[in-house]
Amino acid sequence: MTLFQVIKQAAAAIMGQPAAPSPPKDEVPVGTGADNEYQILINGVPNLFRDEGDHVVHFIAVFDSQIQHTTYGDKVLPEVVPRWSKLDRHEGDGVTPQSVAESVMRQAEDRLPVAAPAAAQDNPAESRQSGHADRQMPHRAPTKSAEARQEGHASRSNYTVGTLIEWGEMEFPNRKPGGRATYTSFAVKLDTSAGEKTLQGEGLKDALADVACNIGDRVGIKRLHKEKVPAFHHGTGRPILDPATGEQKLWDRWVWQVNRIH
């Protein structure tokens, strides 16, 4: 019996529901964490890709609902463990669960409303939004030689997939007139199939920390929307106040989503 089945039967016992029958002995269980399985969230939905040797099978999590007795009466509640429903089968030379997952993610992004293109440079002030308390994280992982790689520019795609090779405070050209030639902002560099890509924005620091990313991890990064954050002076770390009101200014900062690809 798999761990998922044990959890499901335990949950059913707690809820006072009869446990679901075990699958036939000749049926291969799905979602057990086997070496040939690869799971990832796509648009918030668990997806599983299983290597079957000459092809890859794509499953999607389905949370069945049933009537369960609670202290507030009978309610229709979803199962705590998903049922893996077969969605598609992928064949071809060199097909792997990871390559199929990347293709499915890109197709899913193409079906979503297109956000404003991500430029190489956000507002230079964005580099000062998180204040002096933010921890600097300069890191660099080994990468291919310059002759073997073609240096890329900041990604303008809605979703960027690659291997983390560097992150930290980086210098960027300041295109606003009358200011310094460059400004400093947090950024990450990814080794992608199209070359080295740079994504810049202070919000990336929080997104990477939320999923505990490390150099060498394969990730998918997407820029979502802007949020208001308190403004701090980059050099001194002091709050920047509005001369008219005396209140601390608020600046726009992009919110990012980072998915680790296992």
C-alpha cells in the first residue's frame, strides 16, 4: 500500500467514511514519488509526468468530492488526496518528463491573458524599495564557456524556464535623463535553452526565498503584477518622506512567481 493510500484511508476513517478499495495488484500506482515520476504545479494545479520508457504519460490531479459528516452537519468536501487522471501521452525521440512539463507550462501560459512585456529595466527606484534590512545574496554557479554560450538579454517572455546560475545585486544602465549612468537592483541569471537570461526586480528576492531556491535549481519564473511598498533610500536605508505630507512614500514593486522544477 502506498503512502498516499494510507493517508487517504486515515482521512476517511477520521471523517467516518468507508475507505476506498485498493487498486488491483497489476495496476501501477501513480503519485508515489517514484524515480520515473515528476510533479509540478501548473497554474496552481498539480500535474504529474511519468516516464514509461518510450513515452511520457501526463496526469492531472483531480480532487473528488463526497458528502462528509462534520460538527456542522453533512457537507460536500473535497478529498484530501488527489486522484491522478490520465490527460495525455507524449512520444518522440529524447522525450523526458521534464521536457514535456516545460512544453505544457508554455502552452498553459499562451492560453492566459498576456501581461505587459517584461523589460530588462524596471523603475530604477525599484532597487531601493526593500530597504537596508534586505540581505544581499551574491551567488554564481559554474556555466559554459563564452564560446559555447551566446549571452542573452533580459527575458521579455511571460514565463522563463532555466537553471539558476547567479543572483544578487547587479548594475543596470539608467535610461532616465538627468540621473546616474547606472543603478543597482536585485537580479537573477538563468541558463535557458535560448542562452543566458537576466531577470531584474527587487521582488525576485522574496519569491526565491519563498521556495528556498539554490544555485543550480531548475526553475520557472513569471512576473505577475505590481504592489505598493514603502520607499527607502538605497544608500542610507532611511525612509523617503513626502515633503508635502511628511509621510513615507510608496513605490511600485513587481510581484514574481517562482516554481521549482524537480
